[in-house]
Amino acid sequence: MSYEYDEQLSNLQKPNKNEIDPENQKIFDKNVEFMQENWGFINNLFKVLPLNDKQYIGFLKLKESLFDEETTYLSTIDKEMMGLVISSTNGCTYCLTTHGDILRGLTKNPAWVDTLTYNYRIAKLTDKQRALCDFAYFTTAKPREIDKDQVEKLRAVGFNDHEILEASFVVGFFNYTNRWVSSIGVIPNPGHFNHNRNFK
């Protein structure tokens, strides 16, 4: 069943289904069906971003290129961890709720994820995790001060250059999403706040 865009969930107009490429709508519907079956709710971006359906398809392909575990270098947990540090630094509520939910599901450790969200510096981290978080924070908060030291600090704890390049892509990706998600005012899903919190 094809999704109907009948909710006002951002500062933009609702998508017009008649303007969406039918093949793209099939992709959106497939994602929506997965969310409904596995989460019980739909990520609001799938109700907002089909407004520019071809650009949204491009975004989904970019995201897949960074998070497909069969073709990438860093773990999904490490990348989602970096995403929380970046989103916390930028104050992106929507991204904190969605990616906090994802990371809780991956780690089964809600308290650790919440600590990362509040202040990663007091979270229990390995040396490599802390280096990634420091890298994510510094390159987000102090872009004018980035120099070769940021790469050397990652190398010093054992990251190779494939992993460092991917870490840089991840920083760029989350800063990119934080900016436009905040700009268009997407409303966070109520379901994300409580999802993946009880693993007893």
C-alpha cells in the first residue's frame, strides 16, 4: 500500500504524490513498510523529503554508501557514535532522537547512549572510540582549526587511512544532515524517544 502524505511535519509543504516518480515512491514505500513492521512507526523524513524525491533518493544512496557493513571500514556502532557526538555539538534534536534510537538498538545499552548524547567525555570509551569522538567533535566545532594533527591522532591509536577517510566522510555526512534537518524543522518522531530502551 502506497504511503499518503497527509501530515504537516516540517516547515515545508507536504509532498505531492502526483509529482513523485513512481519508481522512487516504490522505494519509499518499501522503507516505510519495513519501519512499520520493525519499529511500529515511520521515520518522519520519509513523510517530508519525498517533496524533492530525486534528491532524497540521492541522499539515501549516499547514506547507504557509508553504512553498508559489507563495503565499509568502520563499524556501524562507531559511526552512529560519531553521529551522536556531532548532532549533540550541533544541537540537532531530530538527529539525536533517530540516531540515539539506532545506537541503543545496536548496543543494547541505553545509559551509555544517553551519556554520549549528553557529554561524550564522561562516557566509558575505548582509546579508539575516544579518538573518533574527539575527531568528530573537533572537526565539527572547530573547522577553521583543522590540521594534520587530527589525522595523526587517529593514526596514533591504530586507525589506517581507509578508516580515517571514512571517519571524515561520516563527519561531513552528519554535519550535512544536521544543517538541513534543523533548517527545515522536521518534527522528531515520538516513537524514537522510547524505542530501544528496555532490553530485559
